[in-house]
Amino acid sequence: MASASFFDRSAPVVFEGAESRDPLAFRFYDKDRMVMGKRMEDHLRFSVAYWHSFTWPGGDPFGGETFNRPWMHGGGALELAKKKADVAFEMFRLLDVPFFAFHDVDVAPEGDSLQESNDNLKVITDIFEEKMQSEKVRLLWGTANLFSNRRYMAGAATNPDPDVFTYAVGQVKAAIDATHRLGGANYVCWGGREGYETLLNTDMKREYDQLGRFMSMLVDYKHKIGFAGPILIEPKPKEPTKHQYDYDVATVYAFLQKYDLTADVKLNIEQNHAILAGHSFDHEVKLAFANGIFGSLDINRGDDLLGWDTDQFAMDVKEMALVFHEMLKHGGFSTGGLNFDAKIRRQSIDPDDLLIAHVASMDACARGLLAAEAMLKDEALTGPLEARYAGWNEPGNKAMLAGEMSLEQIAERALSLDPQPKSGRQELLEGIVNRYV
């Protein structure tokens, strides 16, 4: 039977410094270290994902579970969910993380009806609420799983069957109610089945309109109950569907504009999803900030040799340094955080593997943050960037973009110019980044 003794240690992981060789000690993540006027913990806002850490059994398309977690077998579903909660909160304490995140069905078993599922969720919400009264950890975000049950095989909000749409609304209401009750900072929507397998049976305009209405109702309800945080959409181009409607940041931004949702809906961006969409993580983060829709991050990585969502723990310091460089320029997170939407490999079956993976990735994130801070202080990237666009600071050039000159006036001005190309200095900049990581 599962219990808090699942882990062999009782003392939380602590910072020991760069010379430490203990895999269960932080080498770079010093939560109280000041970084650009803010504690490191407050910059990074780490969150443990309930689903990968406590719900995934270690299976893959070619083989079953490998973890054999004690809370996955040997009792009633609700009782096992309670035991799982004990282990989860013990891990939150051991890692000393400020946040966690969950899907409704990660934490509470589905019942034979929506009412029974809602009742189960309320039971676990009661348990979470009680545990959170005496623990540091808070809820970064909650969400509803609208993709695993077979009823959602053709989508939830975009389903051709209005009864499925209706059921999804009921499930989302229960999930955001639980999130609100637990003081969640955000509410996330990921449309894993909101897309299509073939256009032969798909009315794309209808499905987009259904999704727009679904999100508009969610925003209205958020305001009705006084939920202060934003709704976050998590872009992903494919998997499980061939094409998802929330393909990437640019696609979601167009959707938000069309249905007048930009004021209340932001984005939860994931590294692995960015790669699947043919972009870099940095690209998606920059574009979200450029359009005022940045919200939060799911921090993980994909395998460069594979074409699917492997959800490995983030370890690429350079990649994270560039992302944090952009974030620090904009003041960092508001309500968002770094959620470990990452799973240990199916051969990593020891309890300590769960802790070690998080510790190693937290350290990698901390190194990336410190590198970003140093680059900003030295103006290593911002200086050359400012110099590249310096010509636009001249009054006459500003006037062109301010609408103070007509097309004809600018064309007349062009007759006296002979512009010459200037080096983009890409290799120099790449070398500069390498100095810091």
C-alpha cells in the first residue's frame, strides 16, 4: 500500500553549491539568491506535473507499465487516489517546489457518470485543500482532461456531437471550480483532440466556431466566479490528432483575435510542442511576448532524432538561457511558472529517479537563468541588437513608421539613397552566447 514512505529520504533537497556531486543536492538552484532584484525561486516558479510524475505507469505503444507504483494497484480507485496524493505532497516537500499542476483525472478517478466524477474530484480537492494549509506548495494551474476518454475521440469543444460538447462543458466547469477553490494561479486548456484526422469528414469553420464559443463561455464563467488568473491555451501542432487547431503561437493568436479573447486568454508554451511545430522554443516565447499573450511555460525537451512528443526533462542550458533572456527583458512571469511537463524514462524505475530528474532539470534551469542575467548585464545580445536597428531612432525614419509620411514622400526620399548591406554578425553572436553557457 502506498504511503509517504515511498521515498527513502525525509529531508528536503538543499543547495550545496557547484562542487557538490550529490545527485540529490542543488548545485546551481539557490532559491534565495537574488537575480535582477528578485529571488531565484520567484523567477523560476517551479511546478511538478501530477500526470507524468504520479499517473503515468511507464508504458509505451509497444509495452505496458514498468513502474508498478504501489498507488496504481491493489485497492479501490478513490482510495488509491488518496494514497497517490500522500506521495505527491511528500515529493513536493522533498523538492521544496512552490507549485504543482494537475488534470482532473490525474488526481481523481472517473466515475460511471459526470456527477460521480465530479464527486470524486471534490473528495480529492478537499484533501488537497487540507494538505495545502500546512504545506508551502500552491497550485500553478488546473485543467480538464478532454482527450483520453473515448467519448472525446472526435474532439471535445469541436466534436460533431452536441452531447459531447455539453459533457465537456460540465467537466471543465468542475475542473475550474476545483482550481479556483485551491487558489490556482491559472487555468489551462490543451486541445489534444481539437483538430482532425482527415478533412473528408471535417467542417473546419464550424469546429473553429464551436471552439470559439466554448472558450468565450469559459472566460465568462471565470469572471462570474471571480477567478483572477488568465485562461491559458497550450499550443501543439499534432499528436494525437494529425492536425490540431492550436498549432503554434501564431495560429492561436489569430484564433484569439478572431473571437475577441486576447484580454483574458494567454499561452502556456511547451518546448517539445514548439519543436514539433517546426520552431525553436525561443521563437515561440519571443512571438508570444511580441503579441502580448505570454503566460506560462511547460518546461521539457524532445529528442532531436525522434518526431514525437517525448516529454524529457529539460537539460539544455543554452536553450533555456535564450528563453530566460527574453523573459527577463519583459520582467519574467506574472501568474505563470516553469511546469515540469516531463516524465522520467520507462527504465528509470527507482523512486529516487523521480527526484533526481527534477533536481537535475531545476539546476539546468538555474544555470540558464544565471547565464541570461549575465548576458543582460553585459548587454551581450541587447547591445548588438540595438545597434542593428539604430537607424530607426533617427527622427526622419521614425516618421515613416508613425504614419507622418505618405508612400509618395517616402518614394521621393528613396531617390537620393544608395543603401549598402551590413553584416548580420551571426557567428559572432553565437560565439558570444557560448561564452556564457
